[in-house]
Amino acid sequence: MQQKMVDVVFTGSDRTTLAGDVANKIGTYLKALAAYDNNIPFYSLFPSTSIDFSIMDGVKEITVEERDPEEVTYISGLADGKIQSVRICPEETVAANYGFDITPARLITGLITERGICLAAEKEIKELFSDKFN
């Protein structure tokens, strides 16, 4: 992105708030920050069923799944001539292994669903899904 080799970023969303925040796989937030910093448009594409109209603040209201820390403290590798699980950090290392991160709407250029494209903002989402608010 810094070298101007990226024109636009597209990611998915597992859950989207009414305010336009997006919960997606780990790394999405960092991609959004990099895109924002380099003035590159950042879009999230998802089916409208991924929108949770009851949630406004993704950071505060979406519970992010924590996975087994061993997924990041061990790898499968060859030890003593056999494929084994090998620890890659000291035993006392504490690890967090989150499955998702939250990208705030302020970093998102637009949301793309089967209904169309809108800004990542409550007003725009409500206009695109006006039938849900009548």
C-alpha cells in the first residue's frame, strides 16, 4: 500500500453493526488502518443477513471469539524424526488468540451488499434497508 501498488481493498464481514462497524477475521482492522493511512478506499462486502440492526458499537458490543492459545504457541514440526507438536515460545508465555477483530466505520469507505452500496453510517444503512425500519 505504501508503494501505491494497491488501488482498493475489499474484505468480508461476519457481523456488521447498524453504525457500520465490521467484525471480520483477524487482520482486517490492520488492513483498514493501512488503507486509511495511504488514502486507499476500503470496502466490506457481505450478505445483508450479516447486519445486526440491534448493535451500534462493534468494539463495545460484539463479543470476539477467543480461540485456544495453543494454536499460536505450538506448531506441527519434525522432532526426533517424528511429526510432533512443538512449542515455539517459553512455557510461561501467555498468549491471546482472538478469532476476529472489529473495524470501526470511520475507516470504511463503503459497505457492499446484495441491496447495493452505502456509506458505513447509520443513516445510510437505514436508507438502504428502509423496509426494516417501517
